[in-house]
Amino acid sequence: MTVTATSNLASFFGSSPEDVKELFSSWGHKPYRAKQIAEWYFGKRFFSLDQMSDLPAALRAQLQEQFSWNFPDIVSSLDSPDGATKLLLKSDKNQMIETVILRYENRTALCVSSQVGCKLSCAFCQTGKLGFFRNLTTAEIIGQFALAETIVQKEGRTITNVVFMGMGEPLDNFDPVVKAVKILISPDGFGLSHRKVTVSTSGLADKIRLLSEQTRVALAISLHACRDELRNELMPINRRFPLAVLKEAIQHYQRVTDTKITFEYIPIKDKNLGLREAKELVQFLQGIPCKVNLIPFNSHPGLPFERPSPEAIDQFQRYMLDRGFVTTVRYSKGGDVSAACGQLAAKDSTNLDQIPRRKSVIGG
Ligand code: SF4
């Protein structure tokens, strides 16, 4: 398959199973033709028309003429010894986004980006430092999945989990992200379990409620502090949706969708890892069936924070465990290639620098 990004045609990767059926019917094809392509595309996850051998040549030509089937261009690919691959990709509009493949023994996860840059300016996040450029389309999100799936298929793997934890705040790009989620989890789509697709949000409480009306998917909350004053400092979005409002939205989501919530908490040296913060975390989590992931901060030049000692993290974890909260320490994969949480900043972002940035409009 060609890997050139530039095309004026709509990308096929934005299509849902329903879109495919409608398209084929509008073209006057028999319904079984739509089923055929769905089996190749959604079922076998083949993203090139050349691979769809039982489709008539005329139909393949029609699909080729009407749609772009191009993957995003790979600008660079960095492998980490722990099994992560960070792909720096160029979007249709010549902007850089990042996608990370995470290989585990029995699963293969993909961390996708939902925006170019981010508006939310979290103090510990490299992406936040970039500012915001634009939302990605559904096709650009599924394009990341299609590209990564094609790469891992060559290794005998298949993508089993997708996390919206790359560049951007997914719920700030609501409709395209929800459509992508539905394509990923629909039994007629790529068929991933709704438990294996995670939307990670910094806490847009209104959108968390809206999400509960649209789909049922695993929800992760980037929490990082449970005192408004401290969370305001680390995550400006907290000024718009303070902790009490966020908690109500999370509990609402849980009531409606019956899903367990994951809380991501980045331990930062001398910031959020003391006894006071541990007590505040326990207090916040009361009444929310959940698990907590402690993801030690990855120090980076330009960010004024440091990783705490393993002992301090251990102590914090023990405090949580002793109070009955499932709490794991997750050293993010890919730290050595800047692919860990809060480290996606499209460093090779020459084109980003040529585009005027939009000022932060949320939480700022
Ligand atoms: S942590 Fe997430 S929400 Fe916050 S600035 Fe970074 S990408 Fe945006």
C-alpha cells in the first residue's frame, strides 16, 4: 500500500460499517458486496484494496477512485527495548502526530492521538507545551490504527487494545473520537471489546456525561491531585471543572455504563506524593469502584518537575493498598523514546512551528 498522505479524496478510514452499507446501496451494488468488503476491511483488517481478492476489479477501481486509502506518512519510527514503538506521523495537513505501539506478552496496545497539540496546558505534559493546532478527523484516528495494525500483523500480532492517551484531550474532539470509538468496538466494525478501548480524559465533566449517552467504553481519568488548589496548578482544566464536579460526572458515567474507572496519577517529586495527598486521594475515591495507576513522572528538560524516589512511590502505593484500593505502579513503556504518558510532543515538529497556535480556550 502507498504511504503518501497527500490526497484530496475523503479517506475510507473514516467509514463506519453503516457508512459502508449506505455507500454500496447508493452505488446500486447488492448488499453482499458491502458484506464482502466489510469482511476484508473490518474483519481481517486488511487496508489495501489489492488484498481484497474476491472484489471485482471494477468495484475496486471505483473504491480507489472515490476514496483515499493512504496511511499517514511515517516521518520516524523509534523502537524501545521494552517493546514500544513510537511513530511520528505526518497528517494530511503536514502536521505531526504521534502514535505508540505497546507490545506485551499476550496483547498489543495502541496509544492514539486525537488532536494536533492540546489546549489544556497541563503543567507536567510536553504536548501541553506545544499549544493547540487542530482536531484530528475520525479518518486520521482510524488511520493510526490501520497503519499500526498493518505493522504488527507482520509480526504475527494484532491490536487488542486502543487507548486514547496520545496527543490531545479526546473529549475535546468529541464527535470524531466517539465515531472512531464506535468503529473500533462495533461487532460489525473492528470488534474490539468495549473494555479494551479506553478514553483517557483530563476531566471534562460535561463531556464525560455526554459520553455515557453515546457509547460504553473504558474511562480513565488523569487525576494527579485531589485538592483543588494543587490540581488547578497541575491541570488548569480543574478551574473549569473542580474535583467535586468531576466526581459527580464520573459517578454518573459509572451508574449509566457500569464500567470500572481507572485513575491515572503521576507521582511528582515534592508535589503530590505526601501523606496529605494520599489521604485526599483516598477521600476522593470513596464511592467509586476503580483502580489506580501510579505512573512515575518521566523527567524532561523544559518541565520543572522531577521523578520521585522509588521508596516514596512505594510508600504511597502501600498507603492506598492498605485502604483497599487496587493500586499499581506502571512504569510507562517507551520512556527511552519519549513515548510514555505526558511525553508525546512530536519533537520533530518543524511544521508545527510554522502554524499559528490557538490560545488555550479551556481551563486557561
Ligand atoms: S496531559 Fe493530556 S490534557 Fe493535559 S496537556 Fe497533556 S495532552 Fe493535554
